[in-house]
Amino acid sequence: MRTLLVLAAALVASAPFAVAQKVTLPLWPHGAPEPYTGGPEHDATKPTDALIAGRRLEHLTNVSRPTLAFYPAEAAKNTGAAVVVFPGGGYQILAYDLEGTEVCTWLNSIGVNCALVKYRVPFETRFPENTADLEDAQQAMRITRAHAAEWGVDPHRVGVLGFSAGAHLAVVLCNHPDFKRPGEGENEPDARPDFALILYPGYLTLEPALDKLAPGIDPGPKTPPTFLLQAEDDPVHEENVLVYFQELKENKVPAELHIFAQGGHGYGLRPTALPITHWPALAETWLHTTHVIGGAVPYHAGQ
């Protein structure tokens, strides 16, 4: 019942906002399930950090109050689809602009609503050892669906997009949407994504061999259709998408895989001379071919 209470509070908090406005809601208005004892949230970017496409990026850390920021598509272009976005950062920081706000700008440009998640970091462990990351992801999905009518979103076309560690989190959510703590009651709405875009993920394979999925990945027949992309020269290893794609195939889950020769890791949507950085065009085509988006008629809640 915890989720129902949280969602009710979120609905009250968001009432003054119109669909055309960005709105930011706390994931846990009454406090997250686990206490946080770290320092204050801040941008940990250093002057010596590498630039991406000639620009700096934001490294948020010590996130103790996770949020969901909803960026609506323009009403005239709104397809009704929505994507819940998880930035990466090794569960230590969040690349909140490179793999977050800039992603929302692109999604809005193609008529897709964006729900950007600022989930808790840092964590020394991740699912299945630590369940806080998954709980934040579940909550973000449920809040998005709870607001679907208000925000002009089709609750049956809500997917996820993640980068690096955020891609790992998106995969975990796709395969464990019904996770509950012992003794926890039923939670609504459904947290299962309808589709997934997984960009240069980490932690999907078991090191050092990289030929088997890591504990907690667990794809199955209910895993949603998935778009996968990674570079062969990614230091995080392209086996993450290769092994996961094969497991999806064996479970008869529709999946599309793109491997590029060059690109490294952590490029987000910032275009360079490398072809991999133009992946949004491939992703948009996939969203059309899977019928997540399509047609020129704007979506209206209730249709």
C-alpha cells in the first residue's frame, strides 16, 4: 500500500501544473525506504574532467532525495508515448545533462514525453545485493503511469532508456518489475516497461569471462522489446549487449542490436565524427517499426 499513498501525495503536489509545463516530483514524498547518511547533493565535476564533444558535463552525486522530472512533448506533436530515462555514472554519480536533460530535449523533438529520474547515488553495491536502485526505478515508472491522463501519456506505451549504469538499472527494472520487500503489499500501477532502449550498458555480464549474464539480470518471456547499442572499443565491453541479446533471442523477446567499431563509452547524444553518436536516428526508426510512435495524429488522454 506504500506506493498508493506516495502516488496520492504526488498527484496532490502536481495539481497546479498544466500538461505543457515541466514538473518535478519527489519519488518518495515521505522519505525513501532506506536512510541516507552521505553529504549534501552537489555537482562533482572537476576542471580536469574530459569534455564530451567539446563541452563539460554535470556529475551529480550524494543524491539522497530522488526525483522524477517530467518533460512533456509539445501538445501538437505529442504521440502519447513516454520514456523514463536513467542517466549513467557507475552508481557513483549521474551524468544528468549528457544522459538526462539532453535526452529529454531529443525525445520531445520526436513527440515523445520524457520522465527523467534522479535516482539515489552513490552506492557501493547494486541489485540484487542492494535493492534501493530498483525501488527508485519502480517508483518512477509507477508515478509516470499514475499521471498518464493528466500528462497526456498512453499508459500502455511507457518505456525506459538508460545509459551505462542507468542502462543496467533499466534492464533490472525490465526483468524485475514486480520486486517487493518481504511482507510488502501489492503496489500499483504496474512498473513493467513496455519497451526499452539500452545504451552502452555495464554490469550485465559476469567478469572476467564476460560470457554469462551477471546475477540479477534474468531476462524472460515477459521482458519488453529491447533496442541495444554499444561500441566494440567500449572499455566496459560490448559483451554486455552481445550476451544479453542472445538471451533475449532465446526467450523470444523482440530485440534489435547495433555494434559499432568505434565510440568508446559515455558519449550520450552529443554528435561527433563517429557514426555511433548518431544513434538517435536508429532509435527513432526502431520506435516507429515497433509501433511505439507513428502517424501524425497527436495523442489525447482517454482516446
